[in-house]
Amino acid sequence: QEVLVRTLMTDKMPDQLKLGFALWTRDAVRELIRQRCGFLMPVRTVGEYLKRWGYTPQRPLHRAYQQKPEVVQRWLDNEYPRIAQRAKAENGEIQWGDETGMRSDSHAGRSYAPIGETPVRQVSGSRFSTNMISTVTNRGKLRFMLYRETLTAPVLIRFLGRLIRDAQGRKVFLILDNLRVHHSKKVSAWVADRKEQIELFFLPAYAPELNPDEYLNCDLKHQVRAGLPARNQDELEGRVRSVMRRLQLRPQRIRSYFRHPRIAYAA
């Protein structure tokens, strides 16, 4: 019975077993035991079993249900190795790109305080934001551009032009996600006219965990939010730019993103 329960918990989530729970909590495991083993176990006893099995409560990774595992596996086994082989043969540089945004009313983290006395953080009453597009390489190279407007084809093309100039003659093999603007006709035509300088490739749909630049975005937001809240848009942009420039001087930190098991394929 223990083997059955542990196998089901490893292979499935509660909703896949038609249980009324999203995650494997003690109550969810208790209901699984009731259905599969035929007896109702006290919640505390369920917790003791989980502890004995070496199970701990963990924050789950989020994965879109639209993601197709076979497409992801094909990317890992065939498509990315071909890109890497071409880049090596053509003396090119593989870069992974992504976009992110920082908002003044976004905050994260916790602050210690006496029980029942929720801490209050003073923030600006006005809302402002800044956007950023960036690329990273597994050698630790980082390039970025801040912009205030919505990401459009002209904005993306402006950044692509900077990447070409920065490459100093090497061809850029740029890997992006499937944002609509990445596939726009204007961008495709612009890239086609410069096929000797830059080429675009696209990750499998709904698979952000395969993009190393996502880990840069998390690093950036953690560092920006750790400081005092920005009072205006210029201050927010200055803080983002300062963090990014510090990261540019720390290629070993950028390379560390590629040690994550989901990114190791690109290391």
C-alpha cells in the first residue's frame, strides 16, 4: 500500500487522479489513502508517514498544460544540437533572449514582525513601469536595452541591430520564445535581409524553463526589489540599469544560470 501511494504521488498530481485538490497536501494524501486503501487515516498520522518517506512540502514548478513533452524532447535531442553545430561551424554566437517588465506596485518577499502586527511598507502612490529586453550566452555575456513603450517590431528591430553591431562580424544565432512580435512580418523581413549576420530560432511553445534568460529576469527582480522602493520612473530605470551593468561585469554569475538542470542542455 505504501508503494502504491508513493508511486501515485510521484507520477500524478491530485487532479489527475480526480481528487478535489490541486497539490499533494496531507489532506490530499489522506483522501488518496481512503480511496485506494479503504480506510481513513488521521491527518497527523499522514504527516508522520510523509516524514518517514522523506517527503517535504515544496513550492511546485509551474508548467503550462498546453506544453507538449514530445516537442520539448525533440528540441533537446535534435533541434538545439543542430543549432549548436551550425553556430560552431559558422563561428557564430548563440544568444538566448527574453523580455521582462518592472512595476512600481510590484513587491515580493517577507518581513519579520510580531504576530498579528502586519508590517507596512511605504511605496509611491503613482504607478510607473519600465520594460527590458536582454540576451545571455553560456560564456557569461549579457546585453540589454530598456524601453518604455510596448514591445513592437520597430523596438525589437532596434535591439537586433545593436546585437549585430556588438557581435563585431560574428553571426548571431538568437533563440527566443514564441511571442507574437517575434514572428511578425516586419521582423522576419528585416532578419531575412541580414541572414549572414543574424538568424532567429524559437523555443518550444509554453516552455519558459528552457530559456536561460528567464533566470536572469528572476535575478534582476530579486535584486531590484531588495532595495528601497523607487519613487519615480527615472529612479526605477536607474536601478534596473545599475543592476544589469553590475551583472555584465560578473560573467561567472551569468554562467551559473546554465547550471540549472533544465538549462544544462545549453551549457
